[in-house]
Amino acid sequence: VTGGNCIAIDFPGGTNTYANGINLQGDIVGRYTGADGTVHGFLWRGFVKTASMVYSAAHDFSTRLNPNAVWSYGFTTTVGGPFTLNSISGSTYYSGEAGWFGPIPGATAPGFPLVVGGANVISTVLDMGPGPSSYAVVRWTAPSRGRWDVVGEFFGTGLTTGDVHVLRDGAPVFNSAVNGSQVAQFSLSIDVVAGDTIDFAAGPGPYGDNLNDPTGFNVTITPEQ
């Protein structure tokens, strides 16, 4: 039930569909009987948003869709510069993280800048890898007018020498360096109208060299009540 209305759940081509659980992000788990009589499990991500309307960059991350509802994964060449969607999907060569890759070839991934998460699991954090003199960007596009609480963090992975930013429609509202294992936390209240963007950008730092510069990231975005 959402907004006082019941929503039917029918798995395409199946029968005896049952929903066993739903979380705040609107992800539903359950089971259905296939045409061959075998019972299967299913996970429908973002099927319905509950009244709490919680957006989580890591939890909502999709390795199949870009854009993915309110989320997009791409890059810029300057802070607040023109945004380009990453068009390459795949996995990193050594860690096996899955996600979206930019056009710059790399020794450890199909391309940079990159945004990736754990393969075949619901991610708890994302890994943002800048490119040489370019920024990995996770973009949130506002679904409606209002004031939204934007709470999250970037963090270094030990050797990181990067710079990180939060931008509203291209204008910075938070900037920080991230060196070593440093954590850069932010808690913001941002007014938007539908279609406004909030970008979360991770760059290679003052030297423009992205060697050993992966940056961990997550953010939760909720409407103020």
C-alpha cells in the first residue's frame, strides 16, 4: 500500500507471485512460480517509493541502467563543467567491482573516470575513480520541488590524494581535499525544483594524476518534513 492505494505485483510470465519484504528504497523481494512450475525468487529495485522517500547513492546503484531513475554516472573535466554520461559498463580488472567507465584507457579498469560498486550485491559504498585531470561524478536529479537533506561522505582508501565536491546546478556547496584515509563528511540542506541537479565529484587532486586515487563515497538524500 502506498499513498492509500494498493499496487498489484505480478511477475511477468509467472503465477502465484508473493511479495515477502520491502525496504525504505522501495525494493521488493519475493517469489513466483515460473511457466515450468519452478519457484523462483525475485528482487525488484525501486518498484515503489515509500512515504519516507530515501535515496541512497550506494543502495540504489545500478550496473545495468545509466541514467538510473534519479541517478546518473559520468564525468566532467573541470569542477562544475559539462557533464558526460559514462557509456562503458563492465568490471574492474582486479577487484571485480562493477559499474560505469569513462573513455580514458587504464591499466586496472576498462576506462576512467569510473563509478563502481560490489558485483551482484547491494552496495553499501561506491568507489569513484577520477581520470587524469578529470572528475568522476555521481549525479542526482531532483524529482520534485522542496528542501532536501543531503548527508554523506567521501573517504580516501590509504593512498588517495584527491579533491571532492558537492555542487548544486554546477555551483559548489561543499569542497574538500581527501588525502590518505581522510574522511570528508557533509550535511547539507538544499532547496531545489524538479530537474535541478546535485553532483558529487571526486577528482585527482592538485597534481592532476589519478594514480592510486580511488575515493569511497555514499550519500543519503531525503526530503525535509
